[in-house]
Amino acid sequence: MPLLCLLLLSAFLAPAQDALPKDGKKYHVIFEMSAGEQPRLEGVIRNIDNLRIALGPDQVNVEIVLHGAAIFSFTRDKSTLAPEWERLAKSGVTLLACNNSLKMRNIPKDSLLPNIRVVDSAVAELVRKQQAGWQYIRNAN
């Protein structure tokens, strides 16, 4: 009977172990989205969730920067994804908004959802992250 329990337990643990990176590295990934269509924004959220599952949430540091028309998804009055952004922020994903996009669209910073950090420029932030060794994912769903 103990052998059967051990076999069953190992069958349940094996998939979980496969989901974690074998090299023990910490990954740093920044996602970028400028398209504001709901299905595309939902796609980037799915990609972030899937990445964190595959690498392990403690093994990957994830940020997302929105700019262009996507910036409205971070605003209190126009976001249809506020609960998803909040969930990601609470799970440790850093949410970044482009100040240039805010200014260009006359969006005041105080109209942003909680947990949104403003960066001077989405493009400059991407360059800084890549220079620091971060992986850059342009989401084209």
C-alpha cells in the first residue's frame, strides 16, 4: 500500500516539477502593448499568466508597459479589464503606463487604476530593460 501511495503522489508531483525551470535562473520579462482592442489585451494577459505558470511565478519577474490606444485599459473610466489588472498587480506583475501616451490623450495620472506606475516613455523603458538584460515581448495577438 505505501508503494501505491508513493506512485500516486509522484504522478501528481511530476507535472508540477516539469513546470519549473531546471536551471534555477530568475527570468526578467517585459511585455509591451499598444493596441487597445479588448481581445488583444486579453491575449497579453493570458500570455503573462501562461509564462508565469511555465517558469514558476517566483522564477520570473514580469512587467507590462501599455502605450498608444492600450493606455485606456489602465484608466478607471474606460477599463474593461480592471479586475484582471488588479489580479496581476497583486500577484507581483508590475503595471507600467507611458507618460507620453497619457499626455497625448489628455489623460490625468489620477484617473489611472490603482497599482499603475507611470514611466516617462514606453519605448525608453523598453530600451532600458533590454539594456539591463530583460527579455522583451511585443504582443501581437
